[in-house]
Amino acid sequence: MTTSRNLSILGSYGGIAGGSGIGSRTVLNTISGQFTGTKTHFALRLEQDAVTNIVDSKDLEVVIDGLRILPYVTQYTWPWLVEYDSFNGYRVRTFDSANYITVYNAPIAGANACLTLIQTSNTTQKRRYPFSATTVAFGD
């Protein structure tokens, strides 16, 4: 079985960027042509426009060479802990009012990618540890 390594720009289906209603999905422009094996930061675009409405990484589904990549989930941290980012998946961030994706393991040159905007959240998801400093200190 052979597969093509070239992926053309994909249009939208089932709604517009950000979508309206449950289940609306939009396929963004591919970033496959930008893969070099070292580059990890890519601008998100829909046709010729910058994507600006992604609030949380989980709103975007990323598939590279047929493998679904896990989104970054923000964790609550304590003031005395240094934030260290060693995640394996991807993270969506906003710079200069446009969204960019950071893929933590740089895709090899020639890899295929499909980016699908699933929904637009109002807030970011935050992961909490199942314990807090108070429960540890008091043994609750």
C-alpha cells in the first residue's frame, strides 16, 4: 500500500471557523509543507486568513501521518513550583492576535498533517492534582 506525502490545502466543511452548533468542524490549511524535522512552531490559517478564535488546545484536532496527537492541558501550579513544559503533543497559543501551534516533537520533512477545528471554548481546561497542599498537610 502506498500513500502520497503531499497534502493540498483543505477547505472547510460543516460550518465556519469557530463553528456554530454542536458537531461543526472546520479543516484548516495544512502545515505539511513547512515540516523540516526541526521546525516546531506553525501559524494556523483558514484559506488566507489567520485563525484567531482558538481558546484552548483541545479545540483543535491534530493528526500527523495518521496518528492523532494529544492536546496540551494547562495544569494548576503552586507559587513555589517552577513551571516546566515537557509535553509530547501540541499546544495552541496566541501571539499578535493570531493562533499558532507548537508541536513538541518536530515532524519529519514530508509528513502529512490534518488540522481540524472542532469547536471554540469559552475558557481553557485546567488539570488539577487529585490532592492539595492542605489535604497533604492535614492528612485528610
